[in-house]
Amino acid sequence: MGAVRRRELLLAAGTALLLTGCTALSEATDAGVPGAGPGEPAAAPPAPAAPGPPLPPPPGGPRTRLTPGTITALPGPGSTMALTVDDGADPEVVAGYIRFARDTGARFTFFVTAHYDAWTTHRADLLPLVESGQVQLANHTWSHADLTALSAAGVASELRRAQHFLRDTYGVDGTPYYRPPFGRHNATVDAIAADLGYTVPTMWYGSLSDSGLITEEFLLECAHRWFNPQAIVIGHANAPTVTRCYGQLVEIIRARDLSLVTLNDVLLPPG
């Protein structure tokens, strides 16, 4: 069964799969840099973002103070949406998201898998967006290992190495937010993460299902399904499909009167 068809069937199985992290169906593609396989078309260059007025800024008003623990959505009523982008296996997709932010004012949170070269390669372009707060960086571990399969020392090393990379490269450490690879975490993992300042495991309620190569049509079906008020939606900077869909994604966001926000725009860390 092809990877795209398998992903379609798993998505149809229900929301439960989407709440399991970088989903189990992506384990094969997350192991390396995805790309066009035998018989598949070569990746097209990223398309420019849709022209038009900038996306609406984050709403004003007080931010919500979190308590320690897992989040899957933005709390309370509202019209915001957090697009959270994982991994970074493909430098061109990271570059595409940077252009997307510049061209439209889009705000999003990268969950950085720190060993990927993209985060060093594009530092000069990404750093101003991080410093302005338009783009937020958070911890997705050093090498995208299943934390529940590691020793306590291994879990701490995965998170700490990524933390040091973020701090040394961008001047932030991503706390209090971390996303466990494949969504796999437990009380032991969360306790180790909390000792390093990561008190908020960040899951989601909606996915672009693009950890590997999918069609533009399927990605946009996912966006139509999951781009909703107060949603935390997961995407990936691994495969080029999304770079050809920015214009359509902007249209969905505008049609639904959504404001893209970073987590820091609307949330305060636990006191």
C-alpha cells in the first residue's frame, strides 16, 4: 500500500490518530529527509505566497496563564489558531515558511528538531522573525527519537541538546513548550522535561498530515477540516507540498476570519 493511501486511511479512522504526535504512520519518512521517490515527480520550487493584505494581527487582551500539563488546543473562546510546524528535514521548506511569514504576516511556532541543518542554514533569515516574535521556536528534541523508548539520561540528553542549540543559535530555549516525537510521552518523560523547564507538552487537534510527501489536494482537504477557531494544528517542514499551497491556506484563514498566533501570543507559561 502506498504511503499516501495509507495516510488517507489512517486519517479517516478518526481524530484519535491525530492526537498521537508526529503520527506513527510517519515513522518511516521521519527517519530521513523525505523527497521524491522512484516514479514520483521531482519537487517543484516553492510558490510565492498569495498577494493581498497581511493576515490579521493577534488579538489584543490578556493572555491565558497555563497550568503545567499537556495542551491540545488554545483555551477559551476566540478566533485564533496556532499553526505549529515540526521537524525541519527539508531546508527549502523551512525557507518557504520564512517567505510565507514575510509575505503574509503569518505567525507560527516551529517545533525544532535541532540536528537538521536547516536551522543553521537559515539562521540569518529566521533570527529577525524570532526576535520580533512573529515566529516562535520550541523544543522537538535533538534527533526525533521516541522518548518513551529511551533511558532517563537519554530523554534528558535529547531535550537538553536541542535546548542548548536553540539558546546558542537563536537566543531562546523554547521553554515551557516541548513536543515529544510521534506524540509519545508518559509521566516519566514529562517529569524529566519539566526539570529542564518544559512543563507544557504541546499536542494538537488537527494535522496537515504532511510529515512525508502527500498531494496538494490531500493537504488542502486536511486544512479545510482542521483550520478552526482555537485549534492547535500540526504541520511539518519536511516535504515540498506545503510550499505550493500557501496561497490556498491563506484563503482558508481569511475566509474563516482566523488570526494565526504563536503560542506566546495568547498563552503565559505556568506560574
